[in-house]
Amino acid sequence: MRRSFWWSASILLILTVVITSWRTATAHKSVSAAASAKLSMKKLTATTAFVTYVNDIYKAADLATSGLDYTVFQKALTGYYNLKGENKLADNSSVITIVDFDKSSSSKRMWIVDVLKRQLVLNTWVAHGQGSGDLFANRFSNNADSHESSLGFYVTDDVYMGKHGRSLHLDGMDKGFNSNARSRAIVLHSAAYVCQSTINQIGRLGRSFGCPAVSPEVSNQIIDLIKGKNMLYIHANNNAYNSKYLNDNFMAQFASPVNESLTQVSKAVM
């Protein structure tokens, strides 16, 4: 009789522990699922907000008319906010420069956009390196003496007087792709071969040793606009290129609250 009682008590105890453990696990799973769903919704809201933000600037600045590809612009803005998040850019930086080497050198493939004012400031020519190709740039390198252009995100620095006159130092942010910009003396400078006359003569611009060379007519304007810790993004559809500055983790700051003006958020970030 006593053995039977203890046997029944043991079974009851085991069942109680099992049921309690199951309920606890179920509760934890429910909380975890709810948290995961909330995180997913927040990320979805952030992504939607950022896409809206990109669209708003793209349309307000009429960038489609100037020939700037929407996807390239979105990548540039993604890099801009990632660089902002790492404090690589000036606190008051609102001007981004985009170069699209998928376009021929006879087209105006450099854009300077003020994202705060939502304005296209300048659209002009820019040369690529001799080693990168003729009319189109299709080869890119981070190596010294390659005379090839380098893809990726740059941060502008100080102005100096060099062999090409007034020039602008650039620091490459993408390791393995443009991180040797300083040692290669890759800078923004003026060049007489960047003009309509050269295009008329040979069907394309002249070429540099890898520098993003611009027309003497606008070089001082460009340098004054983008000097001092602003972003320059050189793009091309190249399977080898990747960048940590193209990740979308920064988007979380665009999501709370849902109806908050994205313009206000972007100003706060800047």
C-alpha cells in the first residue's frame, strides 16, 4: 500500500514537472515569436521608409532627367548613411558625389546632389584611367602603376596645389578596392582633355592615370563643393566589387515612429 502511494506520488511529480516545463517553453517561444515578428515589422517599416526617402529625393532633384540611374543613387545614399554612422563624414555633410562608370566617358556621368535641399547641384563629365578602357571603363584596380580607376566609396579631404593645379585629396574607404588611393596619388584634379572639344575630336574624353579628372571649367566649383569630409562614390556593375557600406543595417533609425517625417530623421542623423 505504502509502495503504491509513493509510486503514484512520483508519477504525479514527474507529470507536474513536465507540464510546467512545457508551459514555460511554450511561453518563451510565444515571447520569442512576438519579438521576432516585431523586429521583422520594424525592419520592413524601415526599408519602406528608406525607399520612400530615396524616391522623394530622386524625384525632387529630377535625377532621372539628368541620366542618373535610380539603383546607383540608392546605393550611394546607402553608403552615405553608413559612412555617417561611422563618423567618417563631416557633421554638416549633405552633399554626395556620384560617378557612374557604366556610362561612356562622352556622357556627363558625375552628379553632385545636395540630399538635404533635394537638389542636383552639378552634372558634368569625369575621366577614367588609361588602364580601365577607352570609351568605357571596364577594368578596375587598387594597384600602384596600373593606371586603372578604382571603384567604391571615398571621403574627400584637403585641397592642395599639385602638378595639375588645385587638387583634392581622396581617401578610399573600401579595403582591397580603393584603399590605396593615397599611396597611388588618386586625387580629383582638372584636365584639359575633359571637354566637349576632345569628345568631338576622338569620340571620348582623354584619360587619366586613375584619377577622377574633371573639366578645368568646373574643377574649382567641384572642389569647393565637396572638399572636407564629404562622400564620393564611384560605381560600376562589377561582380568582384563589394562593400560593407552597402549593408542596410543602418535603416533601423528610419523606422520609429512609423509616421515620423523621414526628412526630420535624416536631419537628425546629419
